[in-house]
Amino acid sequence: MSERMFKTTILTVIALGLLSVIALVAYAYYIQPDSSIIAYIANGR
Amino acid sequence: MKLFRQLVVIGLLIAAFLAIDFSIYQFVIKRYQNHISEGMQAKSIELAEYLPFDENSKVVRVETDVQLTGDLPVLDGAAALYPIFSAVADAVYPQDSVAFDGRSFTADSALQFHNTRGSYQAIVDGTADLIICAKPSKEQLAYAKERGVELELVPIGNEAFVFIVNSENPVDNLTLEQVRGIYSGRYKSWAEVGGDNYRINALQRNEGSGSQTRMLSFMGEEPMKKDPLGFLGRSIGFSFRYYVSGIVENSGVKMLSLEGVYPSKENIVNGTYPIVNAFYAVYRKDDPNPNIPILIEFLLSEEGQRIVEESGYVPIR
């Protein structure tokens, strides 16, 4: 793999990775107001 | 060899992001997900299940000679106590005074539901006449005072304040000192109170909710602290007994005994469960509505107390 292609691949992976993290955090904020303390405890530990 | 190293770097990067995504799902999103109906999510209780005058309703029905006419007091209250004030409407209000649009009560309905915070605001603002709730918070009392409103609180039943944990938590019992220690941050690990070696995630409710107000009163002068990394551990929360065991009925949580006493109805009645509180019918002292004293008398009558008991709570008389 050429250096240029490697850098492009790394940047693409980082961009997609950050996008997935942002999307998950945004989704968490979106559903958080509807969460109940009982469901939160039951779904966790 | 260079290609191999490049592929390893790309692979590690992908693995790192997958690990972050998995952690966000496992520790945050999975816990926020409610596997309950939209109605329950929006209102904390399924209003339609306890509708008055509906033949399929779970609401308790009592026979009474009391039937309100004229200026009907607007009823409102806490989610945990909705089965009671809905049953009161069913017993003594005319059927056409309650209107439900499938999600909420309509603006002209004599039965409303705004939960504890909204109900205290409604009674002070004059949009509700009688609410069934736990004691008001300091802020709610201050709001009433600021508006020049004096509230009358009439105890109509008793309920246990309970602490809940995941049903897989090996701890079944705490002392009152341990509960205060957990919420003040003195105990940080479940191992310190007889459990396994997980951090304690001490959850709180919204300011002004009935259970948060009760918890603040339980803690007294001790401030409550939150462990910022608590989400990695096992959670503990608080609520009222019947809301947990009768309304939500989630098998993923269990109520803890306090000082070795389980929060059963029997242990509330015999006085052995240590945190039992009255809940109240609340109205404005200056409300001239002649039906309010009739409603209070009904709530304290044999029929009214039967509504309290058969709805799952402990009557005051």
C-alpha cells in the first residue's frame, strides 16, 4: 500500500469512527429523557 | 512487511473505535432503553390502564352515595398515586367530566395528570383544585409562598420509601446508615456493604419529584454525592413501593430490605419497615370550591380508604 493510500485509509477510518461515536452519543442524549430509573437499573448491573 | 504493519495499524484503529462504540452501548444506551410502551415512557404510568369509567380499566371501583355536582374540583397528582385519584373520579365524578384523547386528558377534563412537579405547580397556579402527592419539596413550598398560596395537606394513606437494585445484585439488605453512607459517598464499593467488588452507582431523581424530595429529607444535612465513574459499577435507586412492585413490575429490579425488614404491605402496617410516609390530598386553603371538603371527607371515609387499600397502598385509618 502506498504511503498516500495508507494515510487516506487511516483518515477515513478515524472519520467514520468519530462519526459512529458522535451518532451513539447523540442517540443516548435523545433517548435519555424517556429513560426511567427502574429501567436503567434493570438494564444495567 | 510494510503492508502487514499498515494493515495492523488500520486493524487496531478499527478495533479501538469498535471498543468505544461497544462501551457506549453497554454502559449508556442499553441502560437508557425502556422496553415499555410509549405511554409509559411519556407519563411514567400507563394512563389508559387506570381510566375511570372504562369497563376494562384496572381502577378500583367502590359503591358510594357521594356524587359531585356543580363546580367539580380538578384532580391531579403523582404517577405513583394515579390509580387512587383516578378511582376517586370513577367513584364520585359524573362520567362526562373526564375526557381522555388516547394519550392525555383533555384541557377541559376534571381529571388531569401532571405528575408531582406539575401538580404542585398546577395547584399553586390554580389549574388544579386537589392533588394527591407526597409532601412538597422546599422549592415547591417556596413557589407557593411566593405566589401567596397556602396549601393544606391532609394525609390519606401510607407508603414505603424503597431502595432498588438490579435483581442480580447479591445485596438484599442495607442499614439506614449504609444507605446514607452510599448516597453521601462514604461507601464507594458494594464490597463495603456486603456485596461484590463493584463501584456503587447511586442514582438520583429529578429535582422536585416526590421520591427525590423524600430522599433529600432522608439524608437530612448530609449532602448527596455522585461518583462520576459510578456507571461502571452496580446501581442503586429509590422510589415508592407500589410504583415499583405494582405499577412498573420490572423483574430486573428488586427492593431491598432496610434494617432486615422487607418493604411489604404487612411491614408498613405493623410499623417495622423504617421509612414509611404519608401521602396527601393537597388543596389551597383559600379555594372556595364547596366540593373540596366533600372530596376530603370521602377520601377519609370507609369507601375512600378502601380505594387507597385496594389500589395497593396502606390506608391511614
